[in-house]
Amino acid sequence: MGKVKPDTEILEYAISRELDANRFYLALAGRTENPEMRKVFEDLAEEELEHKAKLELEVMKTGKTVAVEEEARGLHTDKETVIGGPELDMDYKDMLMLAMEKEEAAFRTYVNLLPNVQDQESREVLLAIAEEEVKHKLRFEIEYDMLLKKS
């Protein structure tokens, strides 16, 4: 059986994911011509920073300092965090699909982290953020459905 990670390490991992999500949404905001969706992407980028702040507070409650951004980013890298290059050379519909996939992955990440966190308050924060990620996905699904109806 593998070693169980301390809550702070799990929370720092989640912080790195929120930083990645913030950058992702800022990149999408810069690529869309639809001003309403640009605002949605910018708002979501801000919400991801709010998630980060909640997670950082949980780390600080343990008496630890929060890792600097560069250290936290080293905990996680994958193709969904790339904000340049061909991954974002797509049309608006594809951006929405990618955002829906990203939010689904974020939700699953938080759900998968929950059993590994011992502190009840930290578990509640992770659960609340998971619920917010589902709401983000729903926001994109609605926009996607509206886009399809216009076609």
C-alpha cells in the first residue's frame, strides 16, 4: 500500500491546479471574440483564484506557509495546463468543449482527493470547490447548447 500524503501536500497540489485553471481561462478569454463569453472566462479565472485563496487558508491553518507559485506549479503539469500553441488554436465551440472537459476533470480531481484528506474543514472546502467546478461546467454546457441552437 502506498504512503498517504499529508493534507498540506494534497492542498498544495489543489492550489497548483487552481493556478493552472486561472491561466487557462485567461488564455481562453484572450482568444474569444464573443465579449460576453470573454467576461465569463475572465470571471472564471477570478473564481479559480478565489478557490486558490480558500485552499491556501486551509494550508495556513496547519501552521505551514504556502509554497510560492513556482514550487506549487512543479507539483502538476499536463496538456490541459498548456495555454499556448495548437491546443488553443480552435474555434469558439471547441473552446467551450475544452472548458467543459477541464471542469469535469477538476470536479473529479476534487472528488478523488476527498478520501485522502483527514481534516474535516479541509474536506468541506474541497467538496465546496468540487461543487463550484460542476457549476462552471454547467455554465459552459448552457452556452454550448445555445450555440448549437443558433447553428
